[in-house]
Amino acid sequence: MKTSEEIKHIACQVIDDEKKAVAGLAAHIDDAFVRAVEIIFSAHGRVIITGIGKSANIATKIVSTLNSTGTPAIFMHAADAIHGDLGMVQSGDVVICISKSGNTPEIKVLVPLIKNFGNTLIAMVGDIDSFLAQQADIVLNTTVEHEACPNNLAPTSSTTAQLVMGDALAVALIECRNFTASDFARFHPGGALGKKLYMRVDELYRQNERPLVNPSTPLRETILEMTSRRLGCAVVVDDGRVVGIVCDGDLRRMMKKHQQLDGLHLTAADIMTPKPKTVCPNEFAVKALDKMRKNAITQLVVVDEQGSYLGVLHIHDILREGIL
């Protein structure tokens, strides 16, 4: 068994090797890469990505990334393709074949069949002299000097290079399509990521109580309103417009200033924070969260376009949805 220091050194060496492999890709971003992006962008069909072994695993990840960013893509296992799955390739599709060596038996059988179909074949390959590279219409060079594996055998640096090249393709296509956050949200409606992109304040605050006092409301009644509504605040409204808010911090500051409360005739207006931070109901919840963070507060007053009081959005509403 290795010592703890030796294990740390091995891990750091792997990271360094793979970092060098990724850095080396920059030299291979050439006119062929540009043509690949242009062809995929203008294609009438889908992107079919194929591979075998570890390259097949990378292919499935690239397919997922493309699908989620506006480029329809399908994974086709190279071994299954020559046993019937080749039927998924349609006219107008672009085929990307991923392979480190470019010379595996399955690839040698599959490539001529794709060429016979007339589809554009893009090779993502680690050997530009291989069978795959020689047969492809476009070659994306993912050559690495050596694997991070100490025996230079297990695909490590090479699969990292493939993954990064796939991300480079996907991001270039995102830019070409002017793919926005709103577009992204349409493909990610579920989970915390989707909620960050589409959930709005209006979906969160309505379930809350609506604590409300007017400027002349006595201190005792103001505190009762705060506690009974269970939001830790009371919104001060005058003639339908929000003029202030009373929070726990306002109470603490008031008590520090007035050591003796007996005989004091304080009102909400005397202790409130004027012009509280507000948010519109159609604002994205993630932006409301950002406003809370910037102002170090835990609630926002929800108002309409005319500034009329609608309710209170609390940070717990956002936490409950897993957005934070």
C-alpha cells in the first residue's frame, strides 16, 4: 500500500497529465473544427455520435450536452450499429465517430457503411494516420502524448481530451445559435437547475401570510402582527402604497435605543425601515435571491407595477424549492 503522501503525489500527477492533454487541444482547433461546427449548424438532420468502449461513454455525454443546448443528437454504439442500429442514421444526419486509435475492428466495418449512406462523417480521433482519420470527411484531432495511466494503457488523458473537444463543439454551436438562458430552461424544466431558470416570484410568495400595518399602528400591535404572520416582519402600508417594513432588526435597534419601554407610545412609523427592498411578481426567483444576498436580507416585499403591496417573499420559500 502506498503512503498518504505518495497517493497525493499520484493524484496530482494525473491532474497535471490531463491538464497538459487538454492544453494541447488548442493547437488542434483549426479550419477542420470550424467546418465541423458549420456543417452541424446547417444540417437538416441530427448528430449521430458513435464509438466503442470508453469512447462510447464519452459519446453519450456529448449527446446529452448537445441535446440540452439546442442541437438534436443521438448515441449509436459502434458494435450495435453493424447489427441493426445503423437504421437510425437518416439522410441529412451528421455522424461523429469517436475513437482513440481509429483502427478498431468495429470502426473499420462501420465507417464504409456510413460513407455509402452519403452522410458527412466527422472523426474525433487520437491518431490522424488511422483508418478512421483517412476515411473521414473532417478530422478533429484529439491526440495526446500519453495516458495518465502509469502503464500508458487505460484511457484517461485521451478520454478527457475527447470530452473537452465535445464541449468545445457544443459551446461553439450554442454561440452560433444564439442559444439563451430562456432556451436552456425549456430543455431543463425539472430539478434545481430548471427552477433557477424558470421559477418566478409569483409562484412562491402567494402561500405566505400577508403581514400589514399602517404607519400609526402602535408598537404592541405591530409586534403581534409580525409574530402571528410568522414571517418575522410587518409591511407598513399607507394609502395602499408600501412605505416601510418592520423586521426583527428594527425591534432590536429600538430596544437598544429605548432601555425602558414603559410609557413609550411608539408606532410602526417610528421604528420602521423606510423604502424597503421590493420585487415584482414576474421576476425570476433566482434574481430575487441575488437581491437578498446583495442586501443581506431574508425577505422582499412583493409589489405590483404601481407599487401596491401584494405580499412577502421569504428566503425560506427559495430554499424550499432547492434553488439556493
